[in-house]
Amino acid sequence: MPESPIQLSVFTKPWPGLSLPELARFVRDLGFDGIELPVRPGFQVAPDNAADGLAEAEAVFDDHGLRIFSVAAETTPAAIRALGRMKRPPLLRVMADVRPGETYTAAEERHLAQFRSLLPLLEETGVCIGVQNHDGPFVANACGIRRLVEEFDRRHIGSVWDIGHCALAGELPEHAADILWPSLKMVNWKNAVHVVEESDGPGEEVRWTRHWCAGREGLANWRRAGETLLTRDFEGIVCLTAEYTRKDDLAGSVARDLELAVSILRPNPAEGRIATRPANAQGRC
């Protein structure tokens, strides 16, 4: 069976309690090609043991026919060196924050200075940083991400297009793809809508928050984003972030969104597989 040029990944943040073998079996049974692994305190691999932990994780996922496509971790020399020791260094996904009291332009310069300082280490290790847009106190849209990555070789620093956060910012998928195309390494798929929080009473200003929902239900048009990627012959990773405000059927939600993603990105059944979710998958979360 020929391999699809688009690899389907899942962010495993919702399952910190599973051992590495349990996590690998769970992801394989859902039907993904691999994962994004958080390297954070309380997860399967912690920052203070990243080198040994990532080597073990890579071996476990290899044994299950899966890849660690990306890692969510801090942009530190130690993290980059740990990734560089892996057989196939994954993308290091980061977001560009704007700190309290910091202007947006000052945050840009801070991130650019950090990226420039890391270039020799990225060249040495073969690691690539992927910078993702995120609404709120971050660089929030495709234009902002392009500004941070366009001066760099995409082997070292590229972009991660998050279609959910772009939709919250009102950015059309074909525009975002065009803006980020020269640097695009990975696409995050999730979806959300704005909902009104409880107000403080009559006459008070309305406050809004995000509700993370199923792929079919939110502001981001998954089909339109997928058609944009296919039209442009995208070869890379699409990562379902498994982010939902409702947690009552997490495995079921991920399985249904994977089925939707496959129907959009792999319309020819010969291009790839999707497993049938086992009956006990929800309980294994």
C-alpha cells in the first residue's frame, strides 16, 4: 500500500497517565501514523530526563510502527540537544508569547534574537523549530509567524499553521497557507467557536471565551483547509491536537475527527489506513 504524502499525527497531551507502551498501542489502534509528544513535567518524558526519555519513547513507538513527528517542549539548548540525539529528530514545536507589560514588537525582537542565537546548535543537531500561531497573548496569525521565520532556512526554523487559532483570528485557510507556504512544516487541526461567558449583570460588557469542539462544528473549515493543502501538494504532517472543552468522550471525539481528516486528506483508500477504534478505547484514556 503506498504511503500518503500527508502523515496524520495526534498530540498526546490528554493522556499523561498512560505508559509509553500503552500510549503507543492506543495511538496505533486509533489509526494515526504517529504523535506529537509533550516533553513537560508530569508527562511520559520530562525535561530533566529528556535525552534518555526520548530515546526510550522513540524505540517504543518504532516497535509499534509509529513515528514521533514533533515534540512540544521549551526552546532550550538542552531540549535541542536531546532531540538531536534521536535517530530521526522530530520537529520542536513552540509558540511565540508576548509577556505581560511587553509590547508586541519587543516580543518579536526577543524571539528573533533567540532564534538567531540557536542557529549554530540547530545546524549541529539537525533539529528544526516549528513556530505556531496562537490567539491571545501570542503571535496569533499567519502574517505574524511569517515575520518570525522568513529570514531563516526552513531546515532550521519553520512554521506551524494552526487552523483553529487562525479561524479564531478571522484568517481564511487559503490565505494562511499562502502566507506560510515557503516555511510550512506542520499543520495543526482543531476547531473552536466563541461563546459568551457569564456576565457580571445587566449593563456589563460581554466577555467571550473559546469552546473547543469537533472538527465539523467550529469556525475553521477543515475541508477548505484540506483542499488547500491537497491543491498545493503538501507533503508533511497534519496533527490533530485532541483539544476539546468537553472531556466526556475524548477518545471518541479524536476517532471521529480522525475519520473526518482521512476523508478529506486521503480520499483514495489506497493512500493510507485508518484503524477501527476498539470498543474499549474510551476507557483506556
